[in-house]
Amino acid sequence: MAELTNEKQYEVVLERIEELLPLISNDTPATDRNMIELVIISDLAEEYEEKHYPVYIPTLPEVIRLRMAEMGLSQKALAELLGVSPSRISEYMTGKAEPTLKVARLLNQKLDIDADFILG
């Protein structure tokens, strides 16, 4: 199958997707011309995006740092919140140690970090 090779092609495909979306509903049969075209060009756009705009998945220490900044927490305050030593927080932040199940649960509850993300 062909692939998109440049940004202009990608932009044209995105415009065509926007034109097709109002013509399609949940009741549109899979054999409808517009539906077929939408599926094909959506796949092309997705492949281009995966290649040229990959989604970056942050590390747990990066997510913890972000939540600390959002909540205005220092490492010392986070240590108190989680009931661990500041040096243990430092180890989590540098990736030298993984949180225990108890700490993972607290990260989920206190910092609202998704449990699936914490547990990998």
C-alpha cells in the first residue's frame, strides 16, 4: 500500500478526513464509498503520525516531578506525604529504586498518578 511521504500530503489527507466525517454515521455500511475512503486515508494518516509524530511516554520520575510541581511539593514534603525518607524519594526520582506496592498505592491516591502507569 502507498504511504504519505511529506507534510503536504498529510495535510491534504487530514482535510479530506474532515470532509468525510460528516458524511459517515454509525449506521453507514462498511461498503459505502465514503466509509471505504475514510478507512483507507485514516490508516495512511495514522501511519504517517506514528512515524513523524511519535507519542512520547514519560518515565515515572518525570510524572512524579510534574505532579510535585503542579501541587507545589518539595521532595521533603513528598517524602512526608508518602511516609518515606527524602533519600528514598531521591532514589525514586533518579530511577535507582522502584516504589514499593505501598508507596505505589500512595502515589496513586495522593498524587493521582494512574496505577497502571506506576506499575508499568
